[in-house]
Amino acid sequence: MDLKGQSTSGVFTGWRKYMKRAGGSTGIQKAAELLSKAVQSVGETVALDEAKRDLHRLLEEYERIDGILNKIAQEIAALLGEIPIASQLRSVKGLGTIYIAAILASTGDLKQYAHGRQLLRKAGLNLAESTSGKRKGQIILSKRGDSTL
């Protein structure tokens, strides 16, 4: 009901206020598609104000939780700044701040391991031979280690 009487450009400019990438021809196409579906929709006409309040409450809750997670990520980044080996782990492609913190939390000081295979064994990623009555000598991952690591 809110979209009735609005134009494609009106919907498009409304999106631009809140979305980083609302532009381009696909954005205009999506706005036109949304308006055409809104005209065809029968929708729920009972308790519209309550539904809008509920959606607003859910969005506020999402933003609150997102803020808490960002604050925790900043605290973790500050703590990792104090750990000397964390700067070396940051050079590994694909490892973010949270992953580095999880690795260090599960393993402790990495200097206690004499070889990288010890760390792989702790994670359960070392190779093992799987034999039974039907098969012999297949090489698999052992999967016996810290599952969180």
C-alpha cells in the first residue's frame, strides 16, 4: 500500500539514502519490478501499523547487535595488537582478525610447537592410514583433534 502512487525514480532515490550500491540499470529494473509486484499484490491490510512497528523494532535490534559485534571486533583487534605473532598471521591471505583470534585462543603460543605438523595434528588435520577388512591403505584425515580449531 505504501508503494501505490510512487514512481520508479521515487523508489530508487529512497533506496539511495540507505543502500551503498542501489544504482545502475539493475537498480531501476528492481524498483520497476517491485512496483509491478506491489500493484498485483493483495497484501495484508489488517494491523499495518503493528507490522511496521514490529519491523522497526527488529531493525533497531539488528543495529544494536551489529554495534555490539563491531565493538567486540575492535576490542579483539586491540588485543591482537599486543601479541607479536598476530602481525605475522595477518600476512596470511584469507585470515581476518576474528580467525586469527580464534586460532590463537585454541592453540595458545605458537612458539611452543616445534613443527607445523604438531599444529595440524592438534587440529585433527594430519594424514592417517585407513585400513579395514575391505580396504587397505587409504590415506585420510585423522579428524581426531580440536574441532573448534
